[in-house]
Amino acid sequence: MAGTEFTTTVLVQLCTERTRDLAPGATYFADMATTEWLSSSSLWFVVIPKTLDGVDSVAVCGIGGTQEAPVVALAGESVPSGVADVRQELLAGAPGGES
């Protein structure tokens, strides 16, 4: 892959920026975020826990490309129990947007 590899910090920032409009008042817990390289789809799977008005959810993103030219294939939100389903969609190469 040409270009600079993503850092966890950059992946979390990109995902936060792309999902902030879905819940503008949400509190994101970047220190609890997870990232996973999905080699079969050439995407980083990013999950960031967040809360809004006492309700827990997660921001989820599928990010490819390079740090200089990121490609966000999926940006949405899910209930925590839906993370595995979103991951499977990305592995299958069929990002579905919001879940």
C-alpha cells in the first residue's frame, strides 16, 4: 500500500468526524475505540463507543485508502450488539451504511 499507514488516532478521528452529524450531542469515548484490519476487504473496521442522553451506542466505520487519501466506505452507528453484523457486512464486501 502506498502512502502513510493509518494510526489508530487518525482512524478514530476520521470515524468521529464522519458520524458526528448522526448524533451531534453524543459523547464519544475515543480511548475505548477499537480498530481491526479486515484484509479481505482492505478496510479498517473502526468502532467507537458513545452515549447520548444516557443511551449507549457505537459509531462504526470502514476506512480504506491511506492517511493522506482516506476512503470511507461505511460510516454509521449501531447498538453495541449490532457490531458483529456490521463487521460481517464489511468482510462480505457489502457495506450497508447505517445499521
